[in-house]
Amino acid sequence: MKTMRYRIRVIALVLVIAILGVMLWCARALFFPDLAVFPLSPENSSVSPSVSPSLPASPDPWTTTPDPASLPQDPWAPLPQPDLSPSDSGVPAEITPVPSQAPLFDTFGL
Amino acid sequence: MRKHVSFRFRVLALLLLFFAGSFALSASRSGSASLWLLTAAVPGVILFLLLLPSGLFPLDRPSLAAGLTLCGLSILAPVSFGPEEALSQALRCAAALFFLFAGAVLLRIYRPSLPGSVLLSALALGLLSLPLWLPGIPLSPGDGASAILLLGVVSFLSLRLRLPALLCALCGLFLFLLRSDPVSGGIWTLAFILLFWASSGSSLWTGISLCSAGGLFIFWILLTPLPDSAGASVFSRLSAMSVVLPESVPESILPEDSLFLLLGEQYGLLFLLSAVLLAVLLLIRGASLALQSRKQFYASAALGVLLLLGIRALAFLLNLADLLPLPAGSFPFLSLSPETLCTDMFFLGILSGISARNEADLSEDVRLSMLAR
């Protein structure tokens, strides 16, 4: 009977804790639907798409490879030299000739 | 002592005022005579049962207060659907009160014996197999049969007859599975295994019962005929066997068992949490009665009631929190099903009977100590 009383205590305690735990889980889901359970994991970032649907989701900086074009350029790198070699029209290729009298919307050559 | 009594009376007065005020507010809005009747009847019945003299009929007041409050909430919840719904739920609760007294009387007059255990188990198994023998019968008692089967199994266990108890429990599980009610079967099996572990004290027997129940479940899943098993996924196979619902979880909460959600919709989340706390208080009271009992039969019966009510509440809450993809029935005492209400009241009656037995044991101790002096 002593062992049985001990086991009754254990069962009742586990059952009550389980019910209270699920009750708190339901309350959390209803009161704070966007609260992350594990905020340090990349899946549960603090700003979720459901909070601000107009903003695009930013890529994870820890997993994505950065685009080299988007990186800041080296300020000490030499500047690119303009191509000053003469072309067929006698004008350097870097300077594009603009037709002076060409109609603006003459697409079809009419 | 005076502080204790005044606290109890304050809680009782608060409870009565709450129910009277809630029904009166709804009645004044709708002008329904049924709601005015409930304004007087619900607090009146609660007051009558809680102040019933113990000499006339001993009832366990703490568990009764929790159970009756939940019943009152089940009458209050469908008021928004119409006064007639609330009135019919009140009539269901009033009819279920008969089983409160039946459970208390049964526990007071019953002594564990082999013929009694066999009779109770046979009655429960017969009730469970009723829809199998008579398919057209509208009555298919599942919860009530599990309550009677619990008493039979507990009686076997108190007589140290483990094998008959195990066989009765497995027959009950088998019949639940044949009725395509795996959730009730699962709740019954889990409650029985924990009860068996606490009562028998033998890990070997508990392991045997666990393996037998698990094997029966697997055997049933493998043998259940499927409508279209070719290329079906595991989920669709399980849903075809009604183990898992094919749709999302909220679909599993049927309208007739959604009093809990109706209550939360009308009175808010904090009110709903208070209802869950009431059920927890009822479970704690059941555990306290089991710990105070001197005979194994009463302790096991209180533990069985605690387990069946607690696991049902836990399964319902897990279903509500999207953590259990199973149709988990209804919350204890918050059901529109008359059978479930009667079973819950029967459980309350069993707790009252055990409380009366504990009181009788204590008074006998006092009398013996007076004689020794």
C-alpha cells in the first residue's frame, strides 16, 4: 500500500503537470502567436513574415553566399582607364556619338 | 475553523452569484422565460447539493463543487445559440444527477468479491458489445461501459487476481477497436496500464500488459480492411481506419462537443483557463481521496477515476493545441452527449462514495481511541 501511494502521487503529479503545461501552451499560442519558442535558431527569427508581410524576407547571412557585385569596392584599387583608341568613325570608343537630328520616336525608320 | 468555513461560504456565494447574474443578464436581454427559470434553477440545485446534510446523504463537497461548476458552465455556454438549447442541456445535466447518487450508493454497498467482479466485468463487456450483436440499436454505451469495466477490473486487482483483470482490460480494448473507436480504446488502455502499474506493483506484469495492448493495437491496424490500399500513404491508411482525421485538426472538434470553445468565445481565454484549473482541482481532490483510502479497492477506484478523467482532458487539450492529430472527444463535464455527462456524474459519485468511506474509517478510529482511553 505504501508503494501504491507513492505511485499514485507520481501519476497524479505527472498528469496535473501535463495538463497545466498544455494549458500554458494553448495560452501562449493564443496570446503571443508570433513568439518564437527558440529565438536563437535561424528558423525562428524575431521578425517573421507574418508580422510584416510587405517586407521581403531577408536572406540568412549565415547560410547564403554573398554576391561579389554587392560587396563594397576597394577604395585603393586603381581606377579603370578609358578606352581612347580610335574607332572606325574616328571618335574614341569611350565617347558614343549622339545623332544630332535623329527623331526621338523614329523606331521603324519612317 | 471559522476562517475556513467563512472562506468556503464566500466561494459558494461567489459561485451562486456568478451563475445567477450570468443567466439573469442573458434572460433580461432575450426576455426568455426559460432563461429566467434557469436563473433560479441552476444556483438552486448547486446550493441544494452542496448544503445537503452529510447525515442524509454524504457527498464529497470539494469534488462536487468543481464538477457542478463545470456542469453549470456547460449550461451557460449554449445560451448564445438560444434559450431552448440551454434548457435542454440543463435537463440533460439534471438527468445525469441520478448517476451521481447511483455511483455513491454503489461504492457504499459494494464489497470486492469474485462474483461481483465477474458480474461487473460481464455487464461492461456486454454493454460494449451491444452494437456488435444488435447493429440497429440506437444505444451504444462506450463511456458508461468503461466506467463499469473500471470497477470490475479494480475489484479483480484488489483481490490480487491480475490475470483476470488483464484479460478483462484486453477484452475491453478489443471491443473498443471492433466498434471503430480507437481513441476511447487508447484512453482506456493507458488508464488501465497506469492503474495496473500502481496497484500490482510488478514491473513484469505491467510490461506484459503493455506488450499485449500494443500488440492488439498493431494487430488491429494490420487486419483492418482498407477501401483502397493500393498506393495509399500511411496517413491516408490511418485516416481510412479513422485513426487519423484526413482534414486538419479543428475539423475534429464536432459541433456537439464544442462547448469548451463556445465558452471561450463568449467569456474569453482567462475564463477558459479557469475551467481547466477547476478540472485540475478535481483531479487533485481525486488523488487526495486515493491517498487517504485504507483499502486497495477504494484507492484503486479513485485512481482509475482520476486517470480516465485526466487522460480525457489531456487528450482534448492536446487536440486543441494541434499537438495530437486525433478526434479526442470532449472535455469532462462540458459535453452535450447525455452518456458522457452521466458517466462523468457517475465518476463524481464514486469519488463521493470513497470520501464517505474515508470519513467512516476516521470516525471508527476516533471511536476506538476513545474506547482505549
